[in-house]
Amino acid sequence: MKTAAAWLLILMLAIAAAIVTIVVVNKNSFGPQEPVHSYFSALRAGDGAKALGLLGARVPDANAAVLDGPGLAKSQAELKDVSIGDPLDAPDNRKSVTVSYTVNDTPRSTEFLLSPGPKHWLFFDSWTIVPSTLPTLNVSVVNANEAMINGVPVNMPDGKNSFSLFYPGVYDAEYRSDLFAAPAVQRTVSNPLDAVPAVALSTGPTTELLSQVDATIRSYLDACAAQSVLMPTNCPMSAATNNRVVSAVKWGIVQYPVITISPYAGTWVLAPLTVQAQVEYDEQNLFTGVTAPVKVVEEFGFTAKLAIDGTTVSVTPVVSY
């Protein structure tokens, strides 16, 4: 009898241990948190196919450039202190799981609703994330037909496009080339129903382009100043006198123009230019015969046409008389 009782006790303990094991395994490996954990792992790995399968989301008619690969993986890089909360009861026998994290030291969260599915091996639960629709980000760029989203080159027909995004994630839109660039604009997407503010990339000239144009204009003005005449040919500077010039005419550039390049009607234009120049010479009064030095500083305005073909830049000064 003692042996039978001992075996019965062992059997009861084994059954209790098995029940506890099933409960623990069911909670940790088959609970509502598991699909959410797997979803975040897929996002970090840049595995868009797996992430979409777990999320079960509808994909809008938009560019899918950052739904997979490095662009998707990068969307998770700035999510810090990610914590998957305990499941809470929700209507219709569902569970709610909230994921907390920070972006740029700002607390944020994303809620996932999960529906129960059939049992696995009679004991283990299954859960699926309630489907939603992926959010979209509208991006425009000035005078360009391409841009980058999370470092991925994307086409921008007519300077605009829409992009499907997984959530949560952080997305940087920017434009860079040798001659023009637009600083990155960041958008954080936490939930599918959030309205994602559109991004307008303000493209402008790079330092390299401004330096090229500035060097061309300076060279042009220096050549004008080298002409020892009162009215240098094809140049904005000019001087006049009613007296006789009795010395060499000497021009000097006091202040070169400030170069400003702006978009206009789908192209790039130079703002009107102003040069400050000094002219020196000796003149003889025609009535008195007295000779006197002349030294005058004056501002002169002109324009220039800017033409860009790929990385080739040409600048053509335009002088009106």
C-alpha cells in the first residue's frame, strides 16, 4: 500500500508539473505577445514578407520601397527601450498588447489587437494580429525626380510620390546630389490610423555649386576690371566724364556679388547680382586745364543665366546697357 501511494503521489506530482509546464509554455511561447514579438523581430531584420504575414495588413496603392530590406530595418534603429506589455482583455474575446518605446527621448506606444485562433496540439493557444491598413507618407521634392527614404533611392515622378510604411517606425526623407540637396525630414509613425504629415523637401544649392558659380562670376568681374577703359566691354561697370582722361584707367572690385540660387518654374535661376567697383584715373578740366585725380566707388547691377546639365554648370553673365 505504501508503494502504491508513493507511485500515486509521484503520478500526481508529474501531472501537476505537466500542467504547470503547459501553462508556462502556453503563456510564454503561444500567448498574445508572441506574434507581436515575432513582428518586431521581422521589422528589425528588414524581413518585410514575414512582417506583413504576421501583421496581416492591407497594403495601399503606394510605393513599397521601404517595406523590405535596409530601409525597413533602418526604420527600427531609433526605437529605443522597446518593451512589450502584458496582454489585456479586449471586446470580442480579443487581447490588447501595448508596445512602449522612445524615439529621440520621447515616449511613444503602439497598440495591437489580437484574435484567438485554433488550439495547437489540444493545449496551446494561437493568436493573430487583427488586420489593419498600412499608413502612407506623401513626399515632394523641388526640382528633382528622385529622393531617398531611409537611405533607399526612390523615384519621384513630377517631384512627388507616396510610400507605404510599416508601423511603428521612423522614416527619414532627404535628397542629395553633388549640386543640390535637401536636409532630411523625419516622420515617426506609431499607429495605422495616425495621420502622417506630408514631407516637402526644400532643395537648395550645395556649397560646391555655390562655390563654382561664385568662382565663375569672380573670374568674369576680374577680367572686366583688367580692362583699362571707362566702359569695359561686355561688363556691368562703366564710368563717364566730361573732361579729358590723362592717365591710365584702373578698375578694382571692392565687393563681389552674393550668389543666390533659387527654384523657378521647374529650373534654377540666379538672383540679380550687384558688384561694387572702384575706378581711378586722372582727368584734365577742359576749361581750366587743371588736372585732378578721380576715385569713385559705385554699385553696378547685372544678371546671369545658369545652365545645369548633369554635373556640368555654366554661367553666362547678361549685361544691359
